[in-house]
Amino acid sequence: MAEKKLKTFTLQEYLTFENQSDVKNEFDHGSIVAMSGGTLNHGIIGNNINTALNNAVKGKGTDCVTINGDVRIYIERADSVVYPDAMVICGDIQTAEPDRNAVINPVLIIEVLSKSTESYDRGDKFHKYCSLTSFKEYVLIDQNKPVVDVLYKETAAYWKMVTTIGLEKSIYLNTLDCNIELSDIYRNAQNLGVPQFKLDL
């Protein structure tokens, strides 16, 4: 049987579609990919981490700004447009030439993991983010148990990862030089499981 050819879209066609859409969609090499609806915990944790980032930025008195998951990132080298759950930009906010509503220079990016997106967030999406010259820190938050991975770009060729487990612990964000309590990240989250392992980090 002949293989069915899927329609591909230009970036401009995606932007026209996205600006008229009631739901968020990402762009990946000519494909428009609908984002699945978030769970209750995803929404709670996403709101909590944005609040914590705002407080951290205010406390430092820096020129950094926090941005929630409604703003997309244009990644030219990956021919992609994606939505993170949160991000921080330090200095001037730079937007994409073809899309003034998309930013191109986040320093810190945060993703709240779900079963359907975890492998993508840890793999291909992370690799896309790595093509952004500004990108230095990546935070992955498990929405079902108190486990957070922080990846920090120590050199051009080396990323260091620290895994933090337990509501009594805190994570350290290198780019903002601050600590955030896991109890603040998971405040009001529902039915958190207990990790089956414990690391002394």
C-alpha cells in the first residue's frame, strides 16, 4: 500500500493556526502538535514554582523576569516552537523575528513532568533547549512524588545533574543563586507518592 503523506506546515502557517486556537500547540519540523490537557497536580505545581521563582527574583533585585507557561519559545536551530511550564530570562527579553510573542533567550527552563511527556522533556525537548545559547539550567519536577532534578551547564560540554528527594529538602538554582523548598513547590499537591528510594543529596 502507498504510504499516506502527512501535511507539513510552514512556521507562518503554524503561527496563524496557533493565534486562532483555543488550546496550545507546539511546532516541530513542519508538524503541529497539540498539547494534552494538564492534571490537577500539574496546574498546582506549575503555579507554585512560578510563585517561588517570582519571590526569588524579587529577593535578589536582579534584572531577571519570570514567565509562565503561556509564553512560547522559538528554537530556530531545531525548527521548533515549544511551551515550557516556566522560565526565567535575565537582561533584555529577546523575541523571535518571525514571532514577536515567542522568546529566544531563557536562562532557566522548568518542566513539570507527566507520563505522556516525561521522555520527551528529558530527551528531545531538552536537546532542543540546548541549542539556545542563553540556556544554562533545566529543572524537571515530578508531579506525583517529591522528586526534582536540576541540570546545570557547568561548561560548554558538561551538564551536572542533582536529584533532590523529599518534602523536607530544597533545590539550589545556580542561575538565580537561591534555594527553593520542595514543600513550597508541592504545596497543596494531591496524593503524592512516597519515593521507593532515598538519596542523601
